[in-house]
Amino acid sequence: MTPWDYRIGQGYDVHAIAEGLPMWLGGVRIDSPSGFVAHSDGDVAIHALCDALLGALALGDIGHLFPDTDDKWKGADSKKLLDIVIRRIWQNGWELCNADITIALQAPKIARYVPDMRKVLAGIMEVQEDRVSVKATTTERLGFVGRGEGCEVWAVVLLKRRIL
């Protein structure tokens, strides 16, 4: 392999929080009276992960691939979006080495959901769970996340060219 056989991608996404909506994170339903405002199901963790995967290969971003102006994606299950994105990665001759996701959310506390998120995401991307890291943090009540107005997520991935 040469140094050009690896690619790093970084993704970031934010969604506002509103009462009465379901909260999905990392493909897992979170027990909460509030959820994310979005065109799709609002899974901000999967959206950031998709952007990281697409960015690693300069394939655009999630908004380009699944525009919120297209009713086809209204209420879409973000797990399906991730499935489409990872298949695009494979079709281009690449595979995931690892993914690292950081979720900043003041409430609810989500640490107990992290193992399930890792399992769901690894399953969709067809990798071992130890290749998917999910971390939860708060912003110590600072900013829009700290005030409970929204959630932000960062994702980083490392891809390698498939050797056939």
C-alpha cells in the first residue's frame, strides 16, 4: 500500500431539540420527551457519520445526497441513509478502518445507549464493533447545547482502499 491508500473524513452536524418528537441517536431510540427537528428522523449522529464517510472520498455531503427539498427523504430512517452511503464507499473501492463519534447533548444522559449505538452502526457498516467508537459528553451547561436547545455531533473516519 502507498500513503494514498488511506483517507480521513470529518463530519459535523447539529439539530435543534423540540418537545413531542422522537429522539434517535446512532440508530437507537432514546427515551426522551423531546427529539430532533429535521426533515428526516433527525439522527444527528448518523448524519455526522455520513458526512465523514462522504467527505473522505470527496463525494459531497449528506445534504447533497439526500436534500431536504426532496419529499422522498421526509421522515427517512437515517439507518437507511447510512446504508446507502456505506455502499457508495464500497462501490468506490474503499472500506472503513474505524469511526470515532462524539455526541454533545446536555440531556438526556445517553451513556447507557452507547453500546447499542456501536452495535447498530457496526452492523450497518458490516464491521466489528471495536471499529466504532461513540462517546457522549455535555457542554457543562454552556451554549445552545448546554441550554438544552440542540445537539451537536462530530465524526471522524479512516478509510482504506480495498485490496482485491
